[in-house]
Amino acid sequence: MGLGAREQVGMMSPSEPTAAPGRTLLPLSREPPGLQVVARAPAATVHTGAPQLQDAAAEQEVEKTEAPSRSSFSIYPPIPGQESSLRWAGKKFEEIPIAHIKASYNNTQIQVVSAANQPLVRTSCGTEGFRNAKKGTGIAAQTAGIAAAAKATGKGVTHVRVVVKGLGPGRLSAIKGLTMGGLEVISITDNTPIPHNGCRPRKARRL
């Protein structure tokens, strides 16, 4: 060891550590008193390669196919031409019989037809024993509905689609009679004809 090396060793303070031959000492950081250094774990590495992204997309597709979304389910009957998963006694909406109700001011007629438009049951207020002005009442329409439901139930009909035509007083009473007779109404359609400036109406009654 030369003279210059002896002088450097003599100038070092006794509190500072000495390095072994061939090694370098790093400067010591002098932290102020009361300061604490917290060591944190390294962040997890995120892999965004093409294979990983494809696998993640495939997993999302599998989850979508396994669990059907609630937004696609509807409790309402489907519109014509739209597929639906709803079933009534194992039948689709198009296979349910139809109950046609014609409610005029003087009478209420009810006819139940099959999905193939084959007549099954036909009743009216007149066939149930009501005469003259009594045929245009709500109780007469309800009685006709109960009779139609009883006859249809005897032929194996459990669910019906109701199509109402007319503005008579027996519109709602006839539907209520169908439900009271044991039939389950799954939809109600109003098929009342509405003129768009068509024929000239008859003159108003003088009261």
C-alpha cells in the first residue's frame, strides 16, 4: 500500500465503514429523526397479450350464454311475428284459442274458436234467456261469458285470447264472466272499427 493510500485511510472517520478491496461503498442516506420509511410490495404485473385477451373474451361469451339476461325476458304477450319463450299449458301464444266478443248496444255475443279458426262455443245474451232491453245489460253479458267458459272448459280449453269488438255495455262484463267460468285470459285485444272520416253517421237521438 502506498503513501497516498495511507493518508486516505487516516482521513476517514472511525464511524464510517470501510470497504473491502474491490468493492464500492454506497452513500448512506441520512434521514431526519422521526421519519419512517415504509416498504411497499411491487404491483402485480398485468398481461395484455393477444392470447390472454382472447381467453377473457371467450369466458365472457360463455357466461352470457349460460345465464340469460333478464332484459330479454318479458311478461307481456309477443307481437305478431315475434318469438317468445312463454308457454301456457305447453302451448305457444299462437296456439291458444281465441274468444271473440261482439258487444253491441242491444246484445253481447261470444264465440270461442280454436287457433285454426274452428268454432268451438257460441253464446249470447239472447240464448241465455234475456229478452228485449235486458239483453243490453252488463249482467246479461256476464252470464253469457260464464256459460261460454263452462262449455269451452268441457272441450278442453283452459287459456284464451280475448278479442273485443264494439262499444256496448257488456265489454268488460263478458271478460269477467269468462274468468269466473274457469278460463284464464292471457291477452285482451280491442278490435273495434274506428272510421277515419268514413260514412256519414246517423242523426243524433232526440231525448
